[in-house]
Amino acid sequence: MITKPIYLDHQATTPLDERVLEAMLPYLTSQYGNPSSPHAYGRVAARAVRTARRHVVDLVGAKNELEIVFTSGATEANHLAIVGAALAARPSGGHIITTAIEHKAVLAACRRLVEHHGYTLTRVGVDRHGRVHPADIAAALAPNTVLVSVMHANNEIGTLQRLAAIAEITAPRGILLHTDAAQSAGYGLLDVAGLGVDLASLSAHKLHGPKGIGALYLRGGIGITAQQTGGGQERGLRAGTPNVPAIVGFGAAARLITSDAVPPPRRLRFLRDRLQNGLLAAIPGTSVNGHPHRRLPGNLSLTLPGIEAVELLDRVPDIAASTGSACNTGSGEPSHVLTAIGLTRAQARATLRLSLGRTTTDNDIVQTIDLVTRAAHSNIHCSSPTEPPDPPQGRLCGNPIAR
């Protein structure tokens, strides 16, 4: 008997590691100093922040602590990177490039540049596996392109992008390359030097750290325009009293990954493949979204024909997972990621995202296969089987979007 739901939504958030909580507790209780204060309490807090910053440096392969800026999460880091870097390079009228499957935080930051600063934007499409072709990035470049933003790993289908190949295109031209790495850092897959990125956004709660804390990797020598000004914290790039307990937790979570104190990604890949194979065998016609090999080890996005994913999850309250639809509240629109890889609206609504993590067990996999299979065979059908197909998807999604 299942006493609590099986948690298979690690790409949404991860449970806080007990060792991380233990590291945070003193800074929630006795060590409450402001790291900007000159007295003993402040010095203790400042040392804790420096230690955490070093752990994040090690996690991403940065050169030194000056390349890490703490933020409230990856959304703020994305905004600071995209808007801040673009405005510093060209205050108005420049060109930026991103992809059709980026996180909404990235797309929103790009829209701000278009709507408020006169930029143009090109969104490059992806293939059916969700990979952007570096040649398409090259083809989209313009004389006034200042920034390219391509996520490292997709939050719905897990596909990993060829960032190093894209960096070979952008770096010689002096174009900055940003990546939203919120999903990949927790697997120890982010090496900023090896990938050649200039900016990378991180979030602690995706790697068993606390919510409300993230960071921006900013390669040394790059200037960006601060978006939150005030007291001059974080070298003037992100004002506000540092959230010391959360920063300590972020550092502790990063340290667990770099010190091999957590199970390696191959364990997750083994469990994911076992779950994938079990469901494909049990539910005929099911297909896997994302790249077959270049994908996050814990990601499994499945389209189950003739099944409404939301209704399926309602039938199995013993599983905590997500649909692939990612609908906006009240809009009913399907996931832009799934339609970008060629799925119809009906297929997008029939898509389920199961994401495994550090706490997933063998028994979780066995029970999930059984529960999902039984729910799928209860003949849950999509509500709009006759809706017209979507238009064909191209890799390059139209012309640049004017202001």
C-alpha cells in the first residue's frame, strides 16, 4: 500500500536534502548576522557566503568567485543575463536570438527587450528531438546581433543542446552566449568552460537545495547592466541583503554533487530506462519525446495515444507527476515545447512528464508502471479527436519579431 504519492516531478522541484537543511539551520537561528556588517556576526555570515560561492564555482567550472552572482532563482538570473547583457552591449536597437523551446522566463526577458528597448528577436526552431541545429543559429545571425540564448537542457523533454558547437559560432564574432542551465546543473553536466558559454542561469531548488535562491555565472570581463540597484551587494549587480541561509543551502547542495556524495547520473538513467521500457511495452502506441540519447538522465516525456494526460493523473493520485501540456491558467493552450517538436494539440494534451531524482527507488518504478498502465487501459480519450491538425513546423520560426 502506498502511504504517500510517488514523487516523479523532480524537474519541477526537488526535495530538500537533509544535509542541506542541516547546513542551513545555524543561519536561520544563532548565526543571523548581515554579511555586510563589520562585527563578528557579520563576519561569520560573510565567510559562509564566500564558502557557498566557492562551492557553486566548483559546480559549474567557473574560474573564481567573482564570476558568480547570487539571485533569487533562475528566473531572475535569466532576466539579469539577457536584459543586462544586451543593454550593456547595445542600449537600443540590437538583435537577439533564442529558440522556440526556451523556458517562459527567457522568452519574457526577450520580449521585454523587443517591447521596451527596440530590439528584434529571432526564435530558431528545433528538430523533432528538440535539438537546435547550430547551422540555423549561424543563419539567423545579423550584423547587430549581440546575444544568443539557448537552454542547456529542456525542462519538458530533457533534450541537451550542443552548446559548444554554438559557442564556436558566436565567440569569434564577439556575440555573447547565454544558457538557462537550471535543469542540467543538478546532474553535474554543466561545465561553463567546456561548453564555451558566457552566462549561465542556475536554481538551487532544482538540485535538492532551497527555493528562492539561484545564481548567474558571468564570465570574467563581461559587463552587464544591473536590473536591481540599491546597496551595491553582489558587486553592484544585484542589490539587497543576501539571503544567507538560502545561499548556504545552495552551496551545500552544490558541494554534495561535486564531492560525489550523491548517486551518479547513471543510476537515474538505469531507472528511467526501466520505466520507459516498461510503459512502452504495456501501452501500445506510446512514444517518447526528446532526444533518445542526449537527454537528461531522469527525464521521461511520453505521449500516450487517445489519452488525456490530465485525466490520467487524476486517476492515479498515488503518483505526483506533470503533464506535458504546461497550459497557461485559463488559456488552454498546449505546451509551446511540444508543438515546436511537431506534436499536434491533441498529442500535446496526451503527453505525460515523469521526472526521476535522487529519492526515486526501484519500487517506485515498479508501482508507477503498474498504476499508469492500469489507468491508461481504462480508455481515457482526448476530448477533441476531430480538431484540425496544426500547420507544419519549420526549424526557423519566421522572420525576426519587430518592436
